[in-house]
Amino acid sequence: MMASTIFRSIQNHPLLLYQTALFRRKNGVFYCTMKSTEAQTATQEKQKPPLPKIMKQTKTSDKFSKDYEAVIGIETHVQLNTLTKAFCGCPYNYGSPPNTSVCPICMGLPGALPVLNSKVIELAVKVGLALNSKLSLNSKFDRKQYFYPDLPKGYQISQFDVPIASGGYIDLDLPVEFGGGHRRFGITRVHMEEDAGKLLHSENGSYSQVDLNRAGVPLLEIVSEPDMRTGIEAAEYAAELQRLVRYLGVSNGNMQEGSLRCDVNVSVRPIGQAQFGTKVEIKNLNSFSSVSRAIDFEISRQVLLHSQGQGDQITQETRLWEEGAQKTVTMRKKEGLADYRYFPEPDLPGVILTKEYVNSILDSLPELPEVKRRRYEKMGLSMQDVLFLANDVNVAEFFDATIAKGADVKLAANWIMGDIAAYMKNEKLTINEIKLIPQELAELIASIKGGTISGKIGKEILFELLAKGGTVKGLIKEKDLVQIVDPVEIEKIVDKVLSENPKQLEQYRGGKTKLQGYFAGQVMKLSKGKANPGLLNKILLEKLNAQS
Amino acid sequence: MLGTLQPPRTLSRFPLYLTSRPVTLCTLTAQSPPSTSPAHSQILSIRHSLLTRQVTAAQLAESYLSRLRLTEPHLKSFLHVSDSDAVLRQAALLDQRIAGGEDVGPLAGVVVGVKDNICTADMPSTGGSRVLEGYRPAYDATAVRKIKELGGIVVGKTNLDEFGMGSTTEASAFQVTANPWDVSRVPGGSSGGSAAAVSARQCVVSLGSDTGGSVRQPASFCGVVGLKPTYGRVSRYGLMAYASSLDVIGCFGSSVADTGILLHAISGHDRLDATSSKREVPDFASQFASINLLESKPLKGLRVGVIRETLDEGVDAGVISAIRGAASHLEELGCSVTEISLPSFSLGLPAYYILASSESSSNLSRYDGVRYGNQAVADELNSLYGDSRAKGFGPEVKMRILMGTYGLSAGYYDAYYKRAQQVRTIIRKSFKTALDENDILISPAAPSAAYKIGEKIDDPLAMYAGDIMTVNVNLAGLPALVLPCGFVEGGKVGLPVGLQMIGAAFDEEKLLKVGHIFEQTLQNCRFVPPLIEDDTAW
């Protein structure tokens, strides 16, 4: 079949026409950014250096901002990681050559019909339950109709008046560095729909090409209540959704690949006013930090207009976040309400869920981030630790498995957050890719605690385990690393060091007691690091001070 | 003209040996043969002749092809005729297999016409629309695939009103098909090409599609048997959607048995069509041989309801007379015939046109010129869409897209689409009630026999009104069989009238049984059009 479909006749008028045509679609933001696929989270992003202040108006509006309140709601599209597309048997792999994963159904050929992939329902129910939503036992699909070249059928199969899940909420903890605090944000609805394809524009703009690989890939649209008030809250909401879908295993949640996309609605109103201000939609948010920064920019922009008495200049429009310039710009003004002429999809039977089915999925849900965080908190970990450990489902599972093997909670947390995290970062590995397994980390912690090895040796073993695997016991044996805890043996080494360093001994006894560290180092060196530090120091002090 | 039956100028026909009415009602011309042999199954006799080596599949195919070549200039029932070498190659392959003692499918050697809105991988499929001119699908529709697997030979793609929207084939972007009974008349539509092709024996059976009567009305106009299956009985995969909740693929044949055998071949669940039923498909075909026609009252106890509203004003007197005659025939066969009322009947037409147009406005969105079909040259995106569609669609299609878009628009949805769905529910219920009390319901298939080409082309409302007999059945999703039951005046020799039998959902078996007995006991009526009356085979 067609390897690549071209419609040559679309002329690309560089500024105006092209842009309006390109972004006519409601859900249509085109994610072309190719960054590292490294998992990123709102929390981790914050460690990046602060971006330069771009806009003067931010400062000007600061003094007014206390009089105004922002109202923020988010529409998130989550791509489900089913093996095949929502309504046909085509697989979807991000980055495949254009139009290599298509068939008559997802290309919208005449006569082709959609057949629902039941896995989509299962994943939607999982998310609905995890968001504490009410599931519709009888829902249906509808057609949302508009014309766009990346939409092969001329309509998107979606859900309109009866979404599979409605109501609900998501709980999260704000990062400590932003003041912390627990938040609960409302969820309006969750519905299933199919993704559209992508347009690829030629360099000189004389034609565009349609890639339908993504057409028909299942999405969940999750709509929040307008409960957020700051860019940080919004970014954390998005990050928590990402965490949730990753915990549930329903999506990779990757923003760069477009597996998780956020469209944000922002309005501003004077504090105390019940009525919402005019809302502006922001698109092209490819990371959590851009969500946060775009919103803060937009709030400042709107507050400034309000404070200058130009609140009426805030119009209902869609604005685009420009990452380079760090500002939002008008993409298109709303030309009245779009009429998508929704009607029930006649090609698909209704979606009927039985209580048994829902219960079986409920029983299969893993421990979710909020529950995990509360549990970690009860275990006595600091909020900083809790957030770090629960942030990544794989890290949390590693931690849980480690303490399940009896490891000390705080020590396990420290190892994971310290040396292990540093190693992963340096080597650009995920916790699933390191060779260390939780059982050995537990063993390592126990060996240090029990005195079999010193902390220093423990670190050496850790890096060995991280890089090559193996067991703690095996490594200790292989390298003869068992700590020397026999006082007699340590005494012998101390004696040897003292006799070999008479000059320093004399200096020490002459009052230069700082030399104790030197002797300790020599003893440790001679013991190949295996001497128990406590015993070593005790015996060394005794000997040093013996004949003064 | 010698040796052929002249249909009489009386208004209807009755079986001779059962009727108590005067024989003179069925006047035979002096030249007509004494034979009154009823329609027989061509499929069964083809099978018999092939397996007993009386004839080869190649010979059979050649005879159909030559008749097709002869009649096609008058009829124009095909938009595309398969390459005759390819047809003969397929036939020769079957002959080899038969000679080798291999099993061949039940449709072996059966020459089949396929409506052009049903996708075929190896030949053009345009849906009768300029927008798909020259389009060759990447795949076979499920029904076509099944026919091929069972040995059927697709001889070509038949003409239709663009995307099934019309009742005459005049809305085809390419040509108007003529009625074999009178070439100045329409064959009906939208499956007019498929009906005319079977009527003129250009093929043995054919596939049509029926959204609001598009199989049944042309069957009536062309004097052939047309079967609209229950919604969900036959996979729609590969049928270019007009109104998805109403569309079904249907069958044409020159006998009830042939349509039943074809239906059996294409029925059954298809994992590519979520609306296809998982119900088991009974062997419709086996009963045709076994029915005991010697019994004097073979349909004893069968409850038949005549739908009063279908014999009301607006229906030709000749048609009413033919249907009343058919009712008497059923009575003679042992049925208890009563008149019943479906008060919601008249609501069907407006509800149908709202629902069908609404769905079509959505289904036809994909014909945008972007991926396939004709693409207009344009400077920017909106013109690309606008021009491709403006040039690609004909006026009837445009009108329905506009109506449907209107009916689904914000602010109108409740008054039109939603209300029409509510009417649909009422209609479905009233049919359910009537079919709980009756085994089958009968009515005309159309308010008149075939009319002249051009007669209603400027009066869409009059043409839409012609669908009154059939649209309710689609709204209710029920099966219906149309078979010729008599004639009215018109043309050289009279024009056939079709009787519609409506059954309960998934009860095609009963319709076929009753239809078969009706057909086999209908005497002195041969529904062979004058166009081929010299052909001694008929």
C-alpha cells in the first residue's frame, strides 16, 4: 500500500495560513521534539538550574498578584500501551517509519469498520478506579466530527455524553522545596478515544505528508476540575497522573513522545470573586516544567492586564507556549463554539461493564502512589525521602523488595537515594537495568550493620554489585573482605604500625595528637581496609596513650 | 417471440390449481406453452450439471458472459465487467478440480454480480461516485471473500445510485441502468444494477445492499427475488457505509432458493464487524429440496398479517390488487391471513431520512481526496477539501450530506436526530408486537411498479415517498424477502410486482420457506423479462 501519502496541493504560506491550518484541530498539537527519553518528573526537573527571567512584566505584576487568584484546569491525553491500536490489529511503535503500521481500518479506507480492542476498556477501568471515579456500567462511543488531513475518517471515535468514568480525585504531595503540603484535585471525567495521525511538513513548506502510524492508537482523555491555583500545582498534578499511569502500567507516560499531553486552561479573577475569569487554553507543553512556567507566565500576563484595567483584553483563545522565548503567544482566537456534531458511533456496540468485571480489575490494582507515600510516611521516612522513593514505581518496588528482605528502612532509603541513585544517574541506567537486586542490597545493609564488613567495604561491594551483579557473600569471600573484629589481630597490626613509625609516635606523644588520624589510616591500610574502625580506634588510642 | 410466455394485462396473478377464482383471470396468450413450471434454483442445477459432468464451468461462464455482452448495451447494469479471460481461467480451474474429483464449494461455477459499493480487491469499486473513480480497494469485502472461497466467480461490479442514495440508479455518477422489462423504465435502486443483472440473467445471483429498501424495491421493479437479511446477519466489512445502523448486504436471485443459498454463503459472525451477530446460521439451503409440495396446505397454521397501512391511498390499485391476490394465495396454502395495523408506519419515512442522512453525513467525511480517490488541485487545505468534495459528489449525495449535517448540528440534534431515534424505538416495538402475533407480515415492496427513467428525477420528495414500504424494516433491523407475485400494466408485456414478506429478527429461515412454497405454487407466472425472452434457456 501507500508508503507515504502526500497532498501536494497545500501551499505553505509561511506565517498565517500555514499555522492556522496546522492547528485547526482541537486536540492537535504536534509533538516533534526529540529529546532524551529519560524519564523525567516534575520533582527531578526542579533540580535543573532556574531559567533566566525573561519577561519584565512578571516583576511588574508581582505586586498585584496578591490581589488575584488563578484558576487552572488541565485536559490530559494519555496514550495507552496496548499491543495493538484501539480498533484494528496494527501495532504501534513510536518512531517507526511513516505509514508502516497501518491497515484499511486505521487508514479509513472505504468499507472498513472499527472493532474495539477490549484491552482499552480494561486500562480505562483501571485508570477510572485509580482516580476514585464513578464508572459508567453502560457507556458508548460517539463520533466527533471535523476535517483534518491527519484524521482519516473525518471523525474521531471518542466518548461524548457518557464517559466511561466521571467524578473522582487525585491526591498528591507538593515537593518540600516548594513548601510541601498535601493536595486533592478533582477529576471531572475520563473517556476513551482514538489518536489521530501526524503531519510532516516539507522543509520548503511546499507540501505536507500524512503519517497514519499513530492514527487509531488508544487514548484516555482525563479532564480535571479547575482546582489548581499555581503553575507548580498544575505541574505536580500532571506529574502525579504520570506516576499513576506508570504505577498502573497502562502507559509509558512519556511527554516527549507525546504519550502524555497536557492542555491547560488558565483564568484569573480578583480574590473573593466567585465567577471565573475568561479562560485561555495553552498548548504545546512538552514537559512538566513547561507546564509550570507557561502557567506562571500566563497568570502574570493576565494579572497585569487586570491590574491595568485591561481585563477585557483577555479573550477566550488558544495560546501556544514558546519554549525558546519562554512566553505564550496567540495561536487562534475562538470563532464561536466549534460544533463537532457528536452522535453515537453506529459501528460499535455499547460498552457494558459488569460489576464482577469491575471488581476483578479493582482486585488486581497495584498499590497506588498516594497509598505508598502514606505508608512510607508511617514507616518514619521524611517527606523528602517519601517523595523520592515513591516517585518512580520501579524505585519504589525496589525499595519495597529490599525492606521485605528485612533491611533497615532508613538505611535502605539512604543507599537507594544516595550511591545507587548517583550510579544510575552517571551510567544513565534505570533501576531495572542495574545488576544489583533488592535481596543483595538487604544483605549488604545487614552485613554492615552486623559488622561483617565495614561501611567503606560495603560501598566498594555496592559498586561491584551495581555493575556486575553477584552476591554480597560471594564477593566478601572472593575478595577476602571480612572485617577484622578480633582485637588481638588488630592489636598486632597497631603494634606493627607503631613500631614502624617511631618518629610520628614521638611527635604524638609530644602533644601532636592530630597524628591519631595518620596512625588510624596506616592501620587501616595495612589491614586492607578490613579492620573494624571502632575496635581499631579503641586499641590504637590505648596503645598511643599507654606509656606517656 | 415464439415460445415465450406473455405476461397478461390483468392486474395480478393467482395460482391456477389452488385458486377458486376463475381461471380466466390468468389469461395466456395463444402462443404460450402449456408449461407453468415455477422458478427453479439455478445454483442447484448448476451444481448438478457440473458434478454430473453435463456441462463445464467454463461453458457456463461463457454462456453468461455472452448474454452479458449481448444485453449490456441495452441495460448498462455493470460499471465494471471482469476481464473474460480471468473469468474463464477461474472457471477452468474449477473444472480441473471437478475432473480431479476434488470437492468444490456450493457456489462453484456460480457467476455473481457485486454491487459497486462492495469492495473487491482485484477490480474497481467506486460506489457509483466520481469521488472514487478508478479506486481499487486493498481488500475484498467479507461477503465477497466468502463467495470466492465457496467457488463463486465475480463477473463484475453493478451500477447503483451514488453510495446507495437513490431509488432508480439515476443518481449514479456514471450511467443509468435500464429495466429489462421495459428499457425506458428504471430498474429501481439503489441496487438497480444488481437487480437488472439477475433479471436479465447476466449473472446467476448478485449482491446488493439495503439501507432503506435498496434490495427490495429493485427486486420488485425487475421481477426477481430480493432478500434483505436481519441487521447483523451478514458482515458489513467492505461495504462502503451509507447509514451504518441501517445498512445490510442483501441477495438477488431468480428464485427464492438461490437467494437463500447465497445468503447462507455470506452469513455469519465476522470479527471485522462488531455489529455482526454471533448467532448460528441455520442451513437455509437444505430445506428447498425437502418441502413437500404435494401437501395441499403446506403452510397450514402460519399466521400472516397484512399491513393495512401499506395498502392505503398513494399505492397503485394494480399493486394493491396483486398483493391482495398474493394474500389469497397464502390463504390457499393454509395460512391464516388477517389484516393488522402498524400505527407508527407513516413515521418511518421521516425518521429514516433523518437518521440515514445524519449517518451518511458522517460516513462520507472520509471521501476528502487526501488519501485516495479524486483530489482537487487547491492552494490551501479548505479548498482542497471543498473542491474535492464539490467535484466528487453528485447532487443527491450533497443534499443528504447537507440534511444530515443539519440534523446533527448543535441546537437541532434533539429536534431531529434524537427524535428520529425515539421514533425508531417506537417502530421497533410495534413490529415486535405484530410479529409476536404473526409469523410473517406482508406488504407491497413499493407503491408502484417500475416508472419511467426521468419521471421522478426532479421530484425528490416523490422519490423518497416511494421508500415508504421498505424503510420501516431497516429501522426495525428485520429480515424481509421480496418476490414477484404478479403484474401490472405497463411496458410491452406488463411490469412485475413484488410481494414483501417481513419476518422476526434472524428468522430468514421462515421467510425463505414460505417464499419458496409461494413461488413453487404460483402458477402460470414466469418472471423472465422480454429482453431475453428469445433465449431458449428460459
